[in-house]
Amino acid sequence: MDLIKQYNEKELTITVKDKIDTITAPDFENEIMDEMGKFDSLIIDFTDLEYISSAGLRVLVITEKELKPQNIPFLIKVNDIIKEILVMSGFDRILNIE
């Protein structure tokens, strides 16, 4: 997993490349949780992600549950491969994907 964090004012974009699996998902979650309270908007950029496991999907749901009560916008930018995984798993109905 290759991860880059970039702030634009109070908007955080986390770009993730390669893959998120059971080994890398805890690191992915820690990177997001370390930034909680520092941003007003979160974008996860998966446009160059090749694979996401159920452990990675779990991190997205946890993040959504954390941000939704605070009304913090959370967008996930995806490529066709990741979109297919999110649609097949039904996560496209609970997550804001583009």
C-alpha cells in the first residue's frame, strides 16, 4: 500500500495506490484515525488502487460511521475495478462514491 495525505485548507485527500488487504488495512485505518479532528472534509482517492479486501471495506464503513454524525463530507473516488467491488458488496448504497 502506498499512501499520500494532502491538505487543501481543511480538506484532506488521502490517495492510496497498490492494494489494501488484511495486512495493510490496519495501517490504512490508523492513517485516517490519526487525522480525525483536523479536517472538515475527507476525500479518499482510490483511482490508482488495484485491490481492496473486506478488511479495507471495513475501514471505509468505520470512517463513514465516525464522520456522518459530525456532518463531515466523505467522498471516495474510485476506478472501475474498485467501483465494481463496492457495487457487488452493496457498499455503493452507504458510501459516497464517484
